[in-house]
Amino acid sequence: MRIYILIGIGLLISVYLSAQDMSSASEELEIGIIEHLDSYLPDDIRLISENGDTVMTGQLFGKPIVLNLVYFRCPGICTPLMDGLANVIQKSGLIIGKDYQVMTVSFNPREGSHLAKQKKNNYLKITGLEEAKEGWIFYTTDSTNISRLTQSVGFKYKQTGNDYLHTGTLIFLAGDGKITRYLNGVRFLPFEFKMAVIETSKGQSGPTINKVLQYCYSYDPEGQGYVLNITRVTGVIITFILLIFFASLLIWSIRKKRSK
């Protein structure tokens, strides 16, 4: 009986360490998203619009905000991400500029408002929505404000030469700047997007399975995507099986003792 207890204690320690590993995986993340749900975006981050106007983030609060972090000369996932955003804007059933607003911000400090203007014009043609002219604004800024913005929302990226390694996500902010939700990837379901905006308008934050995905998957810089981390997943499965085995032995031992 004692040996079963010792085995059980060992397994519980293993589960605890696995949980700690999952938590530290997020904290040590180099590329990806660390969710800052219920935190607030600072209201004094300086941005420059595609028209060259300087604004502070606090001036943009009011309607729900969909924050989209990209860089305009990105050769990777930025274009599919923005295409996915443009598509869901058309299909969500909500009115951009009225029900919510979109902020696309370049995290490349070398990009300016002229490039932002070109990119906006491209996506105005794609959406074909007149409302997007006022509801979807493209911004640039300097390295200091980029750092403050990306850190405040948990957006982790890495520069490699003139390009950047990063993931794709939409970050939802309530009217007071509270971070309420993250939708990760480059394609978004209209219903999911709509519900995120509606709940954000009420100040309701919603969890995602992002942390689990970060634990089970590792970012592949070359492929610019996530790949399954076999070692971690196998470790979790083995631990789970051993826990079931230990529980079965314990139950069997108790029943055998009672039958005597």
C-alpha cells in the first residue's frame, strides 16, 4: 500500500511540474502571444495615421477596437492575415465604423504613413465598403511606441535582418481600452468574430485555448508556423496514463482489503 502512495506522490509532483512548465512556456515565449486579458492598453501611446495625423491611443477609445499588428512589407503571413480580416469584415454582419473600428499598426519603425496609405487603399478596394474608409485606419509609429504597444498586448516577435518573425492574431479592446479577446490565425469565422465584437462592446473578456496550444506546439521560424511538440505531448499522455493506472491499483487494493 505504501508503495502505491509513493508512486502517487511522484505522479502528482510530475503533474505539478508539467503545469509549471506550461506556465513558464508562456513567460519565456520568444515569438507568439502572451495573453493579457483584462489588462488595459495605455492611453498615451503615440500613433501616426495614414494621413499623417498624430493621435494618442486614448483618443481612439469609445467603440470596440480590433487591433491588428503587422508590417506592410511583410513577405510572410501579414497578407493572408489582412486578407482574412478583410473577408470577415465583409461577412460578419456588423458595420465597421459603427459597431466597431479596426486599427492596423505596423511594428516596423522604418515604415511611414505613405506606405500605410497605399496599404489602406488596397484593402478599401478588397472590402468594397465605404464605411471602411473611416472605420479601418492604418497606423505607423516609432520604435519606442511600438515597444510599448506590443508589450502591453503580449505580442512577441523577433527581427531577422530587414524582416520579422511573428504570428497572426486579432486583439479585441473594449471602449475603455481593456483587452478582452485574442483570435489567433489568419482565417476567422464570421460568427466568432461577431461574438467577439459584441462581447467586447459589453466589456466581457473571453479566454482562448492559446496557452494550451503554446504548450503543445512550438513555433517554427523557417516555416513561419506552429509544429506539434511531440516530447511535451507524449509526456502529458504518459503522465495521464500513469495516473489512471495508479488510481486503478489504489481502488483494487482498497477493494481487496475490504473483501478479506
